[in-house]
Amino acid sequence: MDLHETSIVCKDLLINELRNTRVLVTIAMFIILSLLSIYTSSIIQLLTSKSEISGNIGFVTSYLTLLLLGPVFVIAISHDNVSREIESGTIRLIIPKIKRSSFIVGKFIGLNILFSLIVGIVFMIIFLYAAIDTQTYLLLYPVASWFLLTLYFGCFIGLCLIISSLADNSSTALILSFTALIIIMVFSTGFKYEFLKYFSPVWYGFIGFDSIFNPNADQIQIVKSIGGMLFFITASLGSLIFVMDRRDF
């Protein structure tokens, strides 16, 4: 892998994505939905009836909204990042010029930067809103939420890119990505076997939520959450490089 080539792919992806109307509309919906979640009283009542939740409620509801609906937006933006180039044939022009690992790692880093910025914008707005409204400066909640959700989205970005690299067209990649999301959501419940939840980034996202906002939570949970998601990211990145090196274009 060449760092210079990787940075070029990453920069190119960010420029192209931020010029894409579909992506911009998706990002706008993502941010608006997250901010509107502050006013969702039904979620607040559900939480307070089950556990003691600390912190500004805006951080709580936005974290949960991004946790549950964020993967859908990740799929909407990421599912065709490689399959689109396979379908159009442009990947045959790109691959001979740069290393395959540089190409796919650049895509991975670029998408992670994009979603990290989106999540950062959401929690920066909520932080400013809370600071103005309550005259309190709760830096722990936005910073911890941003960090955990960036890792969380990284898990799904990796999964989407693996599927996109294997699929021959964008439609197939989209269907397979949503199928994988449904399976992951089912796994997060443990289903009939408790060990299945350890294979779901959603479960690690929820225990991260509990460790941030529940003052009675065991703080070892945050280590589990970060460790689990870092494992998924590392495994997906390794799988991406493996798939790209052996994929016939």
C-alpha cells in the first residue's frame, strides 16, 4: 500500500461525494433527523422508565437515533462506492495505475472521514444548543458520543465496501447490504443464542451508550464497546484488502 496513492483516492472520494446531490440530500436528512430526535418525548419516557440516564437529553436521543438509523444512511452512501466503478468499467482504468490496497483503503478512510464530520456537526450543534439553553458545558457527552459513533459507522462502512467489492452492480450491492444489516440487527438481540450478539456492532454500540449515559453502568463496558468495534474495523479492512487483491476485474 502506498500512502500517497491512498491519500489521492481519499481526497478524490470526498470531493466527488460532496458534489453528489444524492449524497448531499442524504447527509441533510441525516442531520435533520438527528436534531429532530431531541424532541422525541416517547423515547425519553422509555429510557427513564428503565434506567437512570444522565446528561442532556439531546445527546441521548441523538445518539440513539444515529445508532439505530445511522447504518441505513451509511448503506445509502457507501453501497455503490466500488460496485459503481465495476459496473461502469472505470475500475479497469484505475487499478493498473495504483495498488489495489491503496485504492480500497483510500475509499475506506475517505468514507470514515465523511461520516466522522457529519456526526461531529450533529453533536457540535447539540453542544451549542445545550450550552446556550442550560449554561452548562457538557464536553464529555458530545466527545464520547462522536468517538463511539465514528467507530460504529466504521464497522458498517467496512461491511458495505466488502459487499460493494464483491457485487457486480450497485443494485445487488444495495440488496446485499440491507440483508446484512437485518442479520446484524437480529444478532444484536442474541436471538436464540446469546453469543451471537458478540458478532454485531449494534450490540457494542448499545453498551457504549449505556456506559456514557447511565451513571450506574459498569465502566468496563466502554472498553468492551471500543475493543469490539475496533476488532470489526480491523477485520473488515483486512477482508477488504484480501478481496480486492483476489478480485478479477
